[in-house]
Amino acid sequence: MNDSQRDKHQSRHDRILKALDSFQGTAGDAAIAWAAGLTMQQGLNIVWLLGSVIHDFRVATGLLSRYQANTQPGEQPDDSLNAPNALISEASRCLDVARVLARTGQPAMKAGIKANLARGVGAGGDPSRDGPAVAAVHAMKEALGMSDGIWRQTSGTAESRDKMVTEMMFAIASMQAAVLTLAERAPRPFGATLTLIARNFDISCGHLRESLVCSATGNYQPGTEDLARRVRAAYPLSPEVAEAALAAAEAPSTGAASLAATCFPVPGSDDAAIPADTPPKGRQRPARGTARQGGNHDR
């Protein structure tokens, strides 16, 4: 790779890292806005566009799973450099499950979209007119930068990929916190569906974390078990989300037929506020430097 190519790839990496950092901020803003209370139409707008946000993350992780890790000048080609890609691909598949779950309430979704079209705005509402809660999810979609082409043809050093994977985990954790806030405000069974979506975020982060382990250990070379343990400990998952998702999956009201028929109710003419099953806890944005920080996974 010549100097011009290296500069081009580095510029793309920097833009990706900036986009992921920006997304964390927008997701934190969304969690605050969604905790303040939503109308039924706002909830439908948010969930519709949330499915698109998750789709963009799935595409981003899918493209990242094709990353070509290059050797340094003078080094021999090493197949283990690209071994973490398979784990990143698994993370992408988990996000696809979350995307499908976000589309389970089609009857209510269609009603919400019809209401938006009747007033001349898009399916996800108008961020300039529909309040901070709707504007926040639009900002989340814009922040990831999928329309800018920065996620395509990524290649470079293994360390650069590790940085992108780490920031991806921070971004997904921020989105998870926002979705859990929305779940606390949503009526059953949609709140349960959102909790299952959050659980898939956690599973996706688990695969991304394992890609860091794979990178740090040279594809699990003998004698690297302690390093692998330390990397996993540095990026803890959320056992409470797993427990909540298990309870949601076992609840009789969360079957596929029930979800398809009775997710968000159709918005009424008065666009009443969404009744909460439980008082909102006002989840905070995950702090970078606590839940998912630490660990030396450099090669």
C-alpha cells in the first residue's frame, strides 16, 4: 500500500470513529427525550425510524466484517489478522434479528405512516415539527454516516479495526440504553419487544468483544488465555438485560401472532400519551470509560 492509499484509508477510519462518537451523543439525547414522555404518534414515528437505524448498524457491521487487515512493511502475510472478521459478521446477524423485531408491529406502523402521509411528511415523522423525541431518532440515523460512503472498502491495520470495533460497541451500548428507556414507556407487548431488541444489542456486543479477543490473542494462540480473560472482563455485558429479555420471551403476550396484532395501539384522534407499564427510570447514556472501557487488546 502506498502513502496515498494509507492516507485515504486513515481519513476514512477517522471519519468512522467520529461518526460513532457522534452517534453516542445523539443516542444519549434520545434517551433523555424519550424519558420525558411521548404521544402515541411520536412513539410510532420513533419505532419506525429505529428499525432503519438498526438496519444501518447491521450494514455497517457487515461491511466492517470484510475489513482487510494489512501487514506492516516487511512483515509476512498472516491469515490470523483477518480471523476476527467472522465474529464481526456474527454481530451483524444479531443486529438483523433486532431489525426484524423492530418491524413486528406492522398494523400499528401502517396506521402511523398513514397519519404522517396525510399531513405531508415521511414515514418517520418530521424532526422539525414533531418534537425533540422524534428529532432525536432522526439525528441518530444521520449521525452514523451511512449515506456518506465512509463504511465501504475499509482496510488498514488490525489496531485500526480494533478501535472501530470498540467504538461500535460504545455506540450500540448507547442505543441499547435509549431503547430500554423507550421500552419502559411503551405499552405491552411492545415494551417486551423492545427489551428483546436491547438483548440482541447485548449479544451483538458480545460478538464484537470476542473479535477483540481474537485479535489480541492472534486467533487464540496457546498461552493467551489470561489475555483473553482480561479483554472479556474489560467489556462487560448486561446480565440484567438478559434476565429482562428472558422474562419477556416467556411472557404469553409476546408470541409472534400477538406482537403482530397488538403492538403499539393505533394512534387516536387526540394523539393521547403512551401509557407506561412502569414509571420511567430515565436511563443515562452509558459512560465511556466505565461499562465498556479498558483492556489492552492491541496486537
